[in-house]
Amino acid sequence: MKKTSLIVWALALGACSIQKEIVDIPIIFDEQRVELTKEYLLNRYELKQDTPEITPKMVVLHWTAIPSLKKSFEAFNRSTLPNWRPDLVNVSGLNVSSHFLVDQDGTIYRLMPETTMARHTIGLNHCAIGIENVGGTEGLPLTKKQLRSNIYLVNYLASKYDIDYVIGHQEYTLFEGHPLWLEVDDGYRTEKTDPGMDFVEKVRNATKKFNFKPVPTKK
């Protein structure tokens, strides 16, 4: 590799390690949401808890497929599912959510405490921190700034918690049968493609110093 290429690569790695500000914009987490979250833990995972706390073991990367920060935040903000999610409401009335939301310009927003359960990945919510990225549609693809922010967040979270896995949402069903998989309903699955394996692999490659465990493969 040429010297100039090495310099560019070093600068790129350095940019990912620069301290970034995490802006707190909490979603509603009232008593109703607390109770619904505890019900979800009990009914979906058979975990009876006094609080909706989790022990993070993985980070799951997502895209919102929603074209703006405002609309993405609004999708997560209310405690109960809106009428446009009839596919999920029969499972639980708890609204979907995520711990972090990354805007197209790379700004990182924390929506809720990192050790409180968010509903973002079937079977794994009890141990997973979710990172949502605004966009992801053909007309609004994820950006390099979002990639850098996701790398920063994974570094931050893996330095703070005992994280074993970093996965894309589209990989979640590979954990069926794994000790971390707790979903009681064999028929409750949704097909996911986010955030794209190219994005996920770039995040993994940039954070490989943590020696995350490989994602299980289908038997």
C-alpha cells in the first residue's frame, strides 16, 4: 500500500474515534410504557421482572425507512402502537422503539436509557441495544456520516458493556435456537432487509478489535 493510502486510511480510522456528542431527546416512557414493556418481557420471553431493565449482549443496526428525523422520532415517541401497525398490535400494544437514532448528517440522538428494553428486534429485545438510522430507502440511502456514527456508537457501547454480537436487523432469525433467543411464538417473525450487509460489515470491520462473536449460521 502506498504511503498516501496509508495516511488516508489512518485519518479515516482516527475520524471514527473522535469524541462525538450524543444528544438526548427522550421518547415518552410513562407508566403505561413501563407496564407494557414488562408485559412484553413476560409474555414474549417468559421473563418476570419488576423493571424493564436489560443486560446488553448485542447491538442491532437498523434503518427507519422514514425520510426525516422528525417523522422517525414521532414513529417511536408514543407509548402504544399507532393504527398503521396492525401486524404487530396483536402481539403486544407496546410501540416499537430504539435506544439511538442517527440522522443523515451523522448526529446521534439517544431516545431512551441504554439498559431499558426497547422493542426493535423479535426474540432479542431482552439483550439488544438498537441503533436506528434515518432513511434507508432507494431515494434516501444511508450516508457515510451515519456509518461513522454507527462505528462510534459500537465502540462506545462495547467499551461500556459486555457486547458479544453486532448484527444487522436482517440477521436476527439466525439466532433462532441460540441461548439468547427467547421468543415463545414460533410463528411470530417478520422479514427484514435493514440496514444492508455492506453497512453492517463496514461497522464490524471498523470495530473488530473487540473480537465480537460470529453470527450463527443456519443449520
